[in-house]
Amino acid sequence: MTSTVPGNPESVFTYGAPQLKFGNGASDEIGFDLSRYGVRRVLVVTDPGVAATGHPQRVADQMAQFGIEARVFDGVHVEPTDVSLVDAIDEARSSGPWDAFVAVGGGSSIDTAKAINLLTTNPGELMDYVNVPVGKGQAPSQPLKPLVAVPTTTGTGSESTTICVMDVIAQRVKSGISHAWLRPTLAVIDPDLTLSQPPGVTAASGMDILCHALESYTARWYTTYDRKSPDQRVPYCGSNPISDMWSEKAMSLLAGSFRKAVRDGDDAQARFDMAIAATFAGMGFGNAGVHIPHANAYPIAGQVKDFHPEDYPGDEAMVPHGMSVALTAPEAFRFTFEASPERHVRAAELLAPGADRPADAAEFLPTVLADLMRDIDIPNGVGAVGFGEGDIPDLVDGAMKQQRLLATCPRAVTEDDLAGIFRRSISLW
């Protein structure tokens, strides 16, 4: 890494992960799992689309045999906003109290459940806890209730992380809440639940897995930070030997399964590999952190105009999170290449085993990414989702607000650097 090592360098990294239950049919055991926590009243959190599959009600119904009363709340907004989260929190407060929460769905459902858990156990309002400078960045003062995360999409990694993400409508920016207590107590990954995920959702969420693995793998090494006192330690501590292990394994799994899962959603092995890759990548980035592609994704999603992706419900304008992360990724990794050339080359080799390495090694990873994006029908850059040259200042402004993420970048990032990345990402090929 080219980051300057501080005079008093960090020597400690931290690692955290939820308890994990993985495998076909794992979601049938949630009632038993919750009974071990002594809970009696549970709110199942999901969105209307996932509710229509019947999975959330099935999960709720099987709790009764363990003496647990479960109610399904299906009002989650896909790509949550501060407004939708407040509505969900108000509903949970008025119908509570709750002993535990179960999120069944994609990152939207899991993040909404995290916000509900936080604001039904702690005082104050949502923006008190949103990361600065968008919110006040307050830490919770009271312990949270058990949260079981049951992903039905393969991508967000939210079942493994300490982060809740949302669009803050008034500020036209995406931000979030980050605290170790938000990490789910138990992640239940059942690949059978992902079989109904359509190609467009599989492609977008899969790019989120990929960027989680790539960004954590290329993040600043943990010893390049200033030493922290124990009370200053945060979940994102930089790349480290344990996060590297998860990221490398996630990339190897994606190499053999990603295109297959998009092209043939009934390929059970591909779905299984994607599900475990998502979990591995989440266990990597949930500790190491992410950087430029995710920082850029927040304003792309928050400032969307009239784009609506295939295979997503409704007709409102949106850029799905995984898609928004991907749109500047090739250019972001061109920018970070000089910080750790060997890692960027290694990542490309893991994602495209046997591919010819170009004469300019800096082009290897961006080329691998662009080829994959073409193959799975991810839009050709930010221009393809409605942004032009005149939008770049606002996009840069939104990305610069994500200092928690940009601090993880292996190179210092200026406004001019981000402007160049956005400009070159208007059309990627």
C-alpha cells in the first residue's frame, strides 16, 4: 500500500461476525433458534414483493410451535429512505413491545429491521444516529434486541454487517448508521429463498457482492492508520489477514457462479455459491471497510432522475444499490491501482482465472469488471442511468460527504479525483 505509515501506527485490528446458519432449509429452524433466546413476541420485517412469495409468513408461522407470537410487517420500502424508516419505526413502536426481530428479504428489509431495532430500544429520532455530516452520528446508549437476518437476495451482505443504509430525501444523498450493535445476532442463509430472484436483481446484487470483496481487499492496510484507543475502535479497521481470506474466497466463488446465476436462475449450485460468496464478502468488508465505489454509489442512488431498472417492482425512479456501486468501479480501481498493484492483479486473476494479463497491468482489473458488466447487462456507466457532465459537481459533493468510506481508500481522494472518476464513468465502454 502507498498510504503513509503514521508515526504511531496501529497494531491492532478487530473482527466481528454474527452467528451463522447456512444451508438449504435453514430458514425452517428460526423458531427453534429464537426459542433459545427466551423470546415470546417477534416482529417479522419484509417488503411487499418478498411477502408475496409467502416466505415471511411461513417463517412467522413455524414459530408458534415454540410458543412465540410472530407478526409480519410488510411495509418495507425497497431502497429505504429516512421517511420510510421513520414510518416503519413508528409502526413497530405502536404495535410493540417486541422481544426480537426477524428480517426476511434483501438489504432493504434487513436495514429497516436494524433501524427498527435501534429506535425501539433507544431514545431519540432517526437522524440522531445517522452518520455525520448528514446526521448527528450519535451512538446507541441501550443494548438492542436479538435480530435474525434472513436474506432472500444474494448481495448486500447486510446480514453480516454493522451498517444500515438509507436515502436522506431532503439532502438528496445516501447515508447510513454504523455501529457494532447493529450487527445481526444470527444470519440464516437459505439458498432456496434466492431461487425466485430475477436476472436483473441477481446481476445488480451480485455486483454488490463483488465490490464488497474488491473494496475490502484493496482497502488501506490496518497498520497504515494512526493508533486508536480501545474506545475509538470502529467496525471498519482496514484490510487485514482475516478480511483478505473472506474476500479472496468470495471472488473465487463469483468467478464460477455469477454469470451462471444470472443466465439460469434455477441453477441450484450457482445460487448456493452466490449465497455463500455474499456471506463471505460481507464478513470481509464488514470489518475491513469499503471505499470509492460505495462512496460514489450513495449520490448516484440519491440523485436519480428517471431511471428504472429491469426486474424491480414499481415504476418509481431508482438505481439499485449494487448497480450504483458498479457504475464507477472500473475507474475507481484504475485510480487505486498504484496503491497496491499486486492486489489489483491478484483480484483480476481470481475473478477471471486464465485470462490474459494486458501489457498495462493497471488495465487488468477494470477490463475484467467491464467484461462482466457487459455480460450480465449492467448499464454502461452513469450516463446510461441518466447523469451527464453537468451533474458531476453534485455527484462529487454527495460522494465527499462519505468520509467514513473514503478514509478507507488506499490513496487520499480529492474532489478533483472523484470528478475525474465520475467523468470517465459516464461511458465505460
